Amino acid sequence: MALASFTLSFIVARAFTYFFPYVVLVSGGLHIHHFWFGIALLAAGGWLGINYNHKEIDMIAAILYGVDSGLIVDEIGLLLTFGDYWSGLTWTFLIFLLSFVSVLILLGRYRHKIFEEFHEFISKKASLFVAVFLAAIAIAFIAETDNLFVTVISTGITVTAVLIVLAHLILRTRTLSPGKPSP
């Protein structure tokens, strides 16, 4: 819920500022930016989340936390450049943050499967997978460069990787016999 409210509040703040750039809160000659409201909501959401152990209040705290984060991140370019609201830093930070949080969510949800596959990778077929990876990367470097040194090194890595794959396949065919399961 926090991620959804974060994304929505960022979009709303950015759209409002785009469509109504001259609608601002001015108090005592100072322009009050919406990241200040984000900081206030951060305090409120944090206080609720820490002081109460109730499902509905935790949901409200998550929504507040998402909204305040969206308001703060919307003005991250302004804060880091001291005045450029439309700085590309905001979008870079937003994409990095959403990617990081998405990876954390996926890791949390699928960590057992990831560890299981990683264990299988390490214990049984690591050489095959590493060889395929090295070959793919080395071929990409060969295709993308005119540099002789890079081409020679990448060719050597590709040949080594192909030899590892062949060795793995030969070993596998030798260990397979009728009625015996594959390794």
C-alpha cells in the first residue's frame, strides 16, 4: 500500500505542478514547498506505525508514509540542485527507488525459490551456466568493438567457454546410461 500511495502521490504532485505552476503557498514572503507537508506526514505516519499495533492503523500509516515519500521525492531535484524543480535528478532518483523497492519486494516474496535455484546452480551446473554467461558477454564485446585487444581477449574467453560447455556435455553423455536418471 505504501508503494502504491507513493507512486500516486508523486504523479499527482508532478501533474499539479505541471498544470498549475503558479499556484503556490506563500507565507511571510516564503514559498512553502510540498516536501514540507511530506515531512509532516512522515512524522505522523511514523508515529502511528510505532505507537499502535492494529491492522487498520498500520494501513493508514503505510498510506501516509507513501504519500509523504511521494511529496518529498517529487522535489528531490529541487532539494539537490537548490532550485531546479524540473531537474532530471528527480526522475533518476524515482526510477532507482522504484527499482530498488521492487527488487526488495520480489526478493521477499521469492527468496526461498531464489536460494533453492542458487544452491542448485552452485552444486550441480555452475560451470555450464558460467560458461554460457561468459560466452554471451564475450560475444557481445566482440560484436561491439573495433579494438584488437578487446577482440582477442573476448575471443579467448569465448573459446574457453565453448570448451567448458563441450566438456560438460561430454561428461553428461558419458554418465547417462539407460535407466539412469540424468544428473
